[in-house]
Amino acid sequence: MDDLQRITDRLAITELLVRYCIALDHMALDDLAALFTPECRVAYGPDERLQSVGAAALRSSLERMWRWSRTSHHLSNVLIEFDDDDTASATSYVLAWHERADGSTATVYGQYRDRIVRLEGRWLIDERRMLMNGNDAGFTLELFNAERNPAPPGWIAPDLD
């Protein structure tokens, strides 16, 4: 593969990872299916509720994000390695800022480890594992206040106490 194609692939993969963060911030969960393979495997933690197989299950598991009134995900340090022309591994870091309904905030520092595949001419996330690198009880930076889609009809916030 020539250098120009590799640069193009790196940009497309990085854009894919950024689009994921944007979808979460807007709670555009229906958009996630376009970013993952139909049979993707995702693990955000050891708890069974934080793991999913398939884009539909991923959407369902991410509904837990509705408990936050705002979120802001910031991706950085994207490292991409190609296994072959149609398979890559990506490691990136994310600062995920969350605001509760009462105005209090929490920040999570994490790392995504992704297996990315090219299907039908576009890159998709096939496997994702998130590792927690720490968290913070408060965060004072003013972050972009994205308009979010309304909660799904009938959705009830889980009791987290």
C-alpha cells in the first residue's frame, strides 16, 4: 500500500473515533450502528452490563449515559498500527466529562483499544475495550454544551444510589 493511501486510512480511522465521541455527546445512539460492525464486541468494564455484542446491544448498553445531563468526550493521542490493508489496531485516550442533573460533575480518564476493519470501503470498529486510567470528583473547565437528543420515550433513569 502506498504512503498516500496509509495517510488517507489514518485520517479516516481518526475521524471514525472522533465521530463516536460526538455521537455520545449528542446522545445520538442510533448513529452508532454506522460506526461499528454489526457483530462488534465492546467491553467498557468487567460488569456484564458494560459489555455488548452487536451494534444493537451496544446502543442499549450506552443508554446508561442518559443519567448525565451533559457529557463531553475529548479524544487524544491516537496511535494506529496496520495489520494488513483492511485491518488496524488503534489505541487512544479519552477524557470524558459528565455533568449530573444537580450540576455536580465527574471526569473519567480512559483508554480505548480498538480493532478496526475495512468493510465495503469504509473503516468500522469491530472490537473495543476501554481501560480506566482514573477519575476525578470535579472538573472546572467550561466545555462545549452540545444540544442532546431527548431521552427515548418511556426511558426511566436508573437509581444509582
